[in-house]
Amino acid sequence: MSSGHSRDLSPIFEPKSIAVIGASNNPTKWGWIIPSNILSNGYVGKIYPVNPKGEEILGLKSYPSLLNVPEDVDLAIIVRPAPSVPQHLEECVEKGVKAAIVISGGFRETGEEGERLEREAVRIARRGGVLLVGPNTMGVWSSTVSLSALMPPVIPRSGAVALISQSGNIGTNALAFGSERGIGFSKFVSSGNEADIATEEYLDYFARDPQTRVILAYIEGLRDGRRFIEVAKRVTKKKPIIIYKAGRTSEGAKAARSHSGALSGSNRIYDAAFKQCGVLKASTVNELLDLAAAFLLLPLPRGKRVGILTWGGGYGVVATDACVEVGLEVPTLPVETIRELDEYLPPYWSRGNPVDLVGTFDRSIQPKCLEALVRAENIDSVIASGLIVGRESFGAALTNSQRSDKLGERVADDWLLTADRKNMDTMAELIERYGKPIVAVTLTTRAQLTREAFERKVAAYSSLEGAANVLVKMLEYANFLRCRGAET
Amino acid sequence: MSSGHSRDLSPIFEPKSIAVIGASNNPTKWGWIIPSNILSNGYVGKIYPVNPKGEEILGLKSYPSLLNVPEDVDLAIIVRPAPSVPQHLEECVEKGVKAAIVISGGFRETGEEGERLEREAVRIARRGGVLLVGPNTMGVWSSTVSLSALMPPVIPRSGAVALISQSGNIGTNALAFGSERGIGFSKFVSSGNEADIATEEYLDYFARDPQTRVILAYIEGLRDGRRFIEVAKRVTKKKPIIIYKAGRTSEGAKAARSHSGALSGSNRIYDAAFKQCGVLKASTVNELLDLAAAFLLLPLPRGKRVGILTWGGGYGVVATDACVEVGLEVPTLPVETIRELDEYLPPYWSRGNPVDLVGTFDRSIQPKCLEALVRAENIDSVIASGLIVGRESFGAALTNSQRSDKLGERVADDWLLTADRKNMDTMAELIERYGKPIVAVTLTTRAQLTREAFERKVAAYSSLEGAANVLVKMLEYANFLRCRGAET
């Protein structure tokens, strides 16, 4: 599509009825797996399997052709081999279907004949006014109508993050990992070859989607750079956009061409465009999710000065390095903050920033120290490490130990679980009260702990480096908004 | 100690008997927790609690003073407040104790009075021939005698990795995380303030320890750089040393001074020294563990040419970027390799490197494609992603789905679990047969999967970037050994 032309993509993400063309009774075929995923996720609309044999599929009446379906169809999902796709799209046009997801591969990514087929598919779809997702896509997901039209059996959490991915595997994995961490999604599209609808157009749609507050994308290349910049500039004023751009090296770009057919273009051009638009860059799927959690839960920092609270001095050193290396500052604390911390900490504490809880066993001082630090006038944001440790961390060892008096279990519950929750709730409260971001570091990769924290409105990370990165990227966005505000 | 003087540290790591000075019946005191950890881990020697009240502690007869213990004591663990430590060390000397671990803090890290106490402690210990660990340490662990003289109730796996940490928290967390991933440890020391024994001397001891094959360290600074270089140069010829150096920034170095009292020195000096000695640098605890797993399980790569096999084209792009960005190469494949892969893959596969399994559902082709790639004459090492996916990845969704015929569970078991194990065993076999490293990428952070892989002799990583990093660091070590060999 040319720049500026925006279509309504709601038939893709909010269809009232779906036909699956190529539905099957063979559970190893996508024609069975995809409708099965749609059923499992509890899709609210109607499903019409289409199969020449016309047999019952997954308990649903099926139809020998799309044209035999007795009612209106908003969305067709096509899982038939590439050469038959143009014909099925002709049927979609005839039936008045509004959108088609072409799951099948075998198009532009495979060479000349595939490219010809792809051009034909687009021609038919555009002429007939059918929105075309893919081809070579893993499908879409939408919280609005509980639609999981995906190849892998992923059932994501519902929430406020929209995700566009030019890789189906990376996208659906991001859905699964994000959901494990507690992050909920509004919409997802595996954009595939982007023969008709490209990243730029999905971006535009998600910008206007009221369920979406944060937009993530994995891209290998963009078709229409001018339009991307126009859309992104407009969107970032309201919603953060975070993009993981792969194909950074020339070898990676070559691999991208044979994967999604994307022309990656120069890395420097992308960096400049992102910067100009206030788009944040991520370098891994985890970083995409780290930033999504932060933008969902935290206020933007007002400056670069970080207060660091750790349980264990080594972590203070590591956190300080991590902050300074990304350009944040770790200032000395005001006298009144030190005086307050003196009340809670043993006399030999360092009186510096980072604040080390110096092996203090009494976890009731943790929320107090945290508040003293958050309140400090020269602190813009706080990294708190060791305040959420997880019942499992020591719990397993404690409960497995030879203690006869069940002390292990009591310690695990009271000293670990209860104190962790108290700290989570304190963090959420302090974030609200002081309007400063607090990021928690759990030092574990246990998704369960991160999820519990997220549910209690705490953004928790497995590493100090990850926490520092989140703060500096949020600051980058805050500074962008400030300059934008001054401009307009 | 002066350069070159090496003491026998076995009384610390292989004591026949231990006295705990400051043992307690109060389960919130270290005097209870530490002997309790020693008991839980099944220490093979004798334990003598020392407590003025002389009551029974943890079912063990206790003694009012160390001097009342009727038999020889190899190792004393002191948990009494700093000011009384010199007196307890005097008793150690009198009793003929060979080594003392001073858990207590309140020494050099807290100021002048602490520094005086620390100097006094060292003077007494050295004059009396008592090896002194710490002070301000979280203790030691040793597989040889099943000794867990640690503050946190961590029970690590036994294995071949020695770990020295100037941060007790970081060290004991590394033990816990490593064990979760399947990595076993030979010995661990939280070296604390290193008043007597410093990192260099532990390094020297672990170099000679027959149980140890890989040495890891977290350091904030080194006391005796000359000795470190002398020892490290000697050790790296036989065993890889991987060091995570914190206090890289001047702010981080300042935090290090108030933590362990370490003088961090210039970053550039450390980098140069490490390079000269063939010591590998890590930047996080996870990277330390990533490299430990690789060196335990894999042969060294002979060159920089990587073959990439992924299930999903996006991962191929990401893996290629990751390799090229760290300096590895992703060469095109020989004609005969492509011809062989043609037999297993659909006609539209890219015929390039990375090799994408292009959504093929038939997992029995995975080991075949892997072997074709490993065997290729211009490939030195292989990154294989998506060959170990985990029963949990889709399993949870599958088994939760509404399918009535238990198909979900069958798929999870046959298609996921059995195929994963077959792939793991194939990898281990191919590594052996072709003498080339294969690193597996699981794309999850589930430690259970990584552990199962490790137990089947496969080094598995959660990210493609992590896998590329492991290969380039192994190559760095291989090149170092080659140059060394040429030199001597």
C-alpha cells in the first residue's frame, strides 16, 4: 500500500466468523491443529471448517467449499498448498470474505515461481478488497475475541501489549515467554512475507487499538520506510514502540532474505530512523519483554540518578558498573537519607550508594530502607536487588534438609514467601506514592517469581544489567517525549 | 603472602574434623544455621560445636571452649563477633588447629578499628601457622568431604568446577544456579576480605586439585598481580580459568572498596593481564556458568566457521547476527552437504547456512540434518536451535487443551519428550565422533531442560547470543593454547 493509506484491520483481529480452508481430521496436519487451537482458546465467534470430503471436523460441521458456507464469513484461514491459494482467494472474493490469513509457505521465500504465486495472490486480494495476512505466517492472536489462530498451541495471557513479528517462531515464543512472566497481550500477528499488509500498517492499526498500550515488533526489514517513519512518529507520542531488528550484519541480512524475503537495508539507516521517531531498540526477545513489563507498570524516570539497594555487597558493585556503563549515574546520598538509613542498618554499613543491607537477617527493615532511598531528593529511580528472593531459592534446600522440627518449611514460608510479598506490595505502593520507577532484581530466571511480582504490579528482572538497561531505555523515551513536547 | 609461596590449603577443603566456635541453639543465628547446613549436606568428618553454655546443639555434644574438645581439630569455623576473633584465633593456635574460617564481618570493610582487628587476626594466624579464610566470608564448600560450611542452605551438585568468589552472595548464588543447570562443583570458597589467603593462592591450589577441571572466579580486585599472572599463566595451560571482574567503572570500583575492601585498579590493566595469561573474561554470573558447561562437555573448536541449524528461519537470522558480531564466520556449505540436506528437507529449503528446518513437523529428520552439518569439511562448530524444545513448551498447552482423546499428552510425550532425548543423545554422540563442539539452544530459561541436557552431555543455552559467545570464548582459549604450545 502507498504511504498514508490506512485500512481497517479489525476483520483480522475481531472477526465474527472464521472459515478454515483445508481443515482436516488428521491431528498431524495444520488443518487440524489450527482449528483445534482456536477451539482451545475459546474463540467467541463461529467456525466453519472447509474440506472437500465434507466430514465433521473437531465436532464441527464442515463444508466442501467456502461457497457452501451458509452464513457470512469475516476471516478465512488458508492452510492449503501454495499453488491452490490464488483459487481459494478468488472464492474469498466471491464469498465477500473480509480478510484471509495465508498460513501456507512456498511463496516469495522459495524463488521465482513462488514470487509469481505471491504476486497473483496479492492482485486477487487487493482487487477483491480482501485483507491478506502473510503468506508464510504462523497466524494471529487476539484477546478481544479470544482468537488463537496460531500454528503452535500457545495460549497467551490477555493484556495490553501488541506484538508484530516477521518470524512466526520468534513471535509465538515471545508470546509464550511473556505470558510465563505475567505479561499480557492484546493482539499478535505473525506478518510472514508481508505481501499485502506490512509491519507499518499493523503498527498504525495497533496505535489506534484501545486495548493496546505498548507495541513490540521483531523485524528483519521494512518495505515502506517513509510510511514507517510517518506512523512511528505519530504513535510514539502516545504509546512506546520497541523494536528488535534482526539482520544487523550483512550475513544476517542475507539469511533474512531467504527467510522472510525482507530487504534489511543498512543498519545505520534503521538506527537513525528509530532515533528520529523515538522508537526504542531491543537486541533480544528477552529485552523486548523486559521493556514491555517496565512500560506497563512504571512511571517514566525524571532523570538519570539511580539509587541502588542490594542484599549483598557484590551485587552493589555489579549494579553500579551496570548503571554507569549504560550512562546512568549513582550519586552519593543526601545527609538526611543516610541518617534515616542509620536507624535501620548496622553501624558498619557503608553510608554510600549502593546501599548494602549488609547481611541483615531481619527482612522487616527492607521496605523501610527502600522507602528512604526512593524518597531521596536526588534519586530518580531505584534498583532493588534481593528484596524478592523466592521461596524456592532457599526453600528447596531448607525443606529437604534433615531438620526434624519442620523449621525449614516455616522459614521458607515466613521468612521468604511472606517477606517477598510484603516487599512486592511495598514497591508497588512506593512507585505510586513517589511517582518514581523501582525495578526489582530477583537474580533468578524462575518465571513464576517474575509472574507473581508482575501480578502485584512490580517489574522484576533476573539480572542487574537487565534492570539498568530498562531504566536507561525508559529515560531515553522520557527525554524523547520531553523534546517532542517542546517541539510541537 | 609473597609471590611464589604456596601453602597446602587442604585443611580448609578436606578437614577430618571441624569445630564451630559460636555454635548456638537459636535457629536464627549463624551459629545454628552453619552447622545445620554441614549436617544436611552429610559431611563425612567430625563436628564439635563450641558454646560457653556447653549444651547439646543439633544433637551434637558441645564444648564450652575449643580447648575442651578432646580430639584434634583440623578446621575451626568462627561465627563470633569481630572483637573476640583474635582471642579465638589464639585458641586455635594453642589447639593446633590447621585452618580457620572467620565468617564474622566487622573488619577492614568497616573502617579503622576493623582494619586493626583484621591485622591482628592475620598476625596471630600466620605466626601460629593457621590458614585464615576471610574474614567477612560466607564460607566454603567441598565435594571431597561433602562439606557445606556455608551461610545460605545451598547444597551444590558435585562435579569438576572450582569457584572462588570475593562476594559471598554472588558465589553462593552461582553455586545454586549452576547446580540447577546440572553443573557440578568440586570446591568453592567465599574468599571474603582475603586478609590472609587471596584469590591467587586459591587459584594455585585449585590448579593442583585433581577433582577440578575448570576454575571460575568472581573478583573485585587482586592483591598480588604479579603472583596472579605467574599462577594463571601456569594454570591455563592445563585448565581454563574464567573470571568475572566487577568494579569495572570508577563508581563500581568505589563500591567494591566499601564491600570487600578490594582495590580494583584499572580495567585496562586487568584486561591486558587476563589476555597475557589466557584467562577468559565473563561479564555476568550466567556467562561464567555458560562457559563452565562448555569447557566441561565440549572439545575446543579448530576454527571460527560455524554451521547453524534452526527450527524457524527467524532464529537463523538472529544466530547469524550473533555469530558475526562476535567475530565468528557463517560460511556457505559444501555442495555435498547441501546435496545430503536435500534428501531430508522440503524442496524449497534455502540451501544456505543457516539451515532452517522450514517448519518440518517430522522430528526424525533433525538428527540427520545435524549430522550432515557437523560432518561438513568447512564447519568447525555447530549451533543447533530448536532441537531441544522441552515437553513443557507446548506440552502444557497441549495437555490443557480440550482434546478428549488424550492426544495432547501423547504428542507431548512422543513428539516432544522422546524426540528431544533422541536429539540430545545424537548431539553427544556426534560431538564425540567428529571432535567438534555442538552447542544447543533451547530458547527457554527452564533450568530443568538445561539440566537434563547437561546430564546427557549436551551444553544447552537459553539464547543464540549466549551460544555464539561460548563458541568464540572457546576459540579464544584454543588459540591461546596453540600459541603457547608454539612458544614453549
